[in-house]
Amino acid sequence: MLWSTLYMRKIFKMTEYLHATTITIGCSVFVLTGHVRSRVADAEMARQAVRGVGLGMSSDAALVVVGGGLMALYLFVDGLTSTWQDSMFRGYPVNVCDQVLYTTSFSMLLSLVGCIATHQLFPAIAFLQRNPEAIWWILALSAASAVVQLVISWTIKRYGAVVFATIMTTRQFFSILLSCMVFLTPLTIGQWAGTLLVFGAIYYKAAQKCSEHQYLHIADKEEDDPPGPLEGDTEQHKVPLLEGIAVRHNPDERRHTTEPQV
């Protein structure tokens, strides 16, 4: 939403800003007030004494600094990417398949450069030679990722970058919450408060949309239904005489009255 306001000059309602802010605060409170690290990560940290990358910090402090920096970079680039895609859909005749093709092509190129730079390309090839059955799992994950990219691009084109960002933020929150439920990880009071904030914002948005939909449905029905006859006017009919004037003729009476035609 911030990128859409700064880059695309979009103006949102105050309720939309409050809705996005509430979900963001709820997710942040959930992550910061409880334990969300996996057991595998805890075991890896216990096995390896990670030093502070030359800063003389403890392992936890180093992870907070490095992880916080990477998360900030991810949020910056991810918000810019979806906003940029929305701008391209609105300004250029680009369809969803073209968008996915260009995005995945550059992603493949960057991944290849990263594998070569970190000397992981040939070990990965050797791993596939030793375990050829892993190729099928890689193909399945690649196909699922391609379908997800199509859905993401379609969502951005159909509903915009702000709706997509809200969906992704809510999805990540539900993923963490479901993981805590499956692995029986107890939630702290702060995490329950964050959960209530997120669910409250989602419920309010859904109720608001439902109310707007019912209002539009009633308005459309009133426009489609013709107005009924007035009381005591069942035997009268109108004959157009001039533009804006109608003659009301009553068969039982020998008089005519003129009135403005509405």
C-alpha cells in the first residue's frame, strides 16, 4: 500500500489504511512476542556456535541483526515487485503468461549466477547423479511454483497489488499459526493478542464487503423494478403530448389535465 501511494499515486480510504496497519501490527506482535523458530533451527543453533560475523556479538544477536536486515530487504523488494507488476498491467498490454515468463527467466538467471558464485552448481549436479529420484520431486515443486506464479500474477492484474499484499501477509500468519497447532507449540499472551488483531481486521473487512454488496444489490433491484401505479390511478393512462408534458386522460371524465412528465 505504501508503494502504491508513493509510486502509483493511489489514494486509499482511511479505513483501508487502518485495516492494513492492524493486520501488520497483529502479525508483528505474533512474531515478536513468542517462539516461532522451528525445532530444526534450534538444533542447528545448538550444534553450531555461530559467531557475530566479526562484530563480537553472540549467536542470537548476530541472527537478529542479519535476519532483521534480510527481512527488511525482502519487504522492500517484495512490495516494489508487486506494485511494479500492477503498474505494468495497467500501463502496457501485457498478459499474465508474459509476466510470468519474464519474471521466472530472470529468476533462473539470478539463481544460476548465485550457484556459480557460491560454488554450489557442481555439487548440486553431483547430488542429482547420486540420487536421480530427486529429479521428480524437483519437477513437481517447479510445476507447483509455476502454477503459484500464474495465480499471483492473475491476482495482481485482477485486484491490484494492495489486495495481493494483504492476502500474502494473512497467508504467512495462518501458516505460522497452523504450524504452532500441528506441532503443539504453546502460544503466549502476546501471540493470542496478535491473533485477535488479525482475525478482527479480517472479520471487519469481510463484514464491510458484505454490507456494501447487499446495498448494491438492493439498489440494482430498485432500478430494475418499475414503479407501481399510484393509489386510485389504476384506470388512468398517460398519452405523450409535448416533450416534458403528458396528458392524463380519464375515460370516466371529460376533462384533461397536464402535468410535468417525470
